[in-house]
Amino acid sequence: TMAETDPKTVQDLTAVVQTLLQQMQDKFQTMSDQIIGRNILFLKSDSCRIDDLEKNIADLMTQAGVEELEGENKTPATNK
């Protein structure tokens, strides 16, 4: 019952509060670790996807001859 778990002294109350705070800290640490772990996995997978995307774009540009076109269109600035 509630009467059995009610703190009777300041020491009991302190112990209850310390236990609750420790439980909250443990839960917070667990959640924090999970979030950090997920972010690391997300960043790693995103980095791979971005690298793959950049490579695919570069390959497509090469196949389409875009690099040569860019090179031909670049002319030195002339004074007017």
C-alpha cells in the first residue's frame, strides 16, 4: 500500500529522491546513447549515399560530354 512506501524520515525521502534521480539519469543516458548511435549510423549511410550520388552524377556528366562542353565554353576574359 501507499502507507508502506511513504518515506517516514528525511533520510528515507532523500533515498527515494536519489533513487528516482539515478533512474532518470540511467534512462536519459540510455536514450542519449541510442540517439548518438542512430545519428552515427545515419551519417555513415548518408555519407555513402552522397558519395554514390556524386559519382553517378560525375559519370553521367562524362557520358553526356558535359565536361568537354564546359571546357570549350570557357574563354579568357577580354578587355572591352
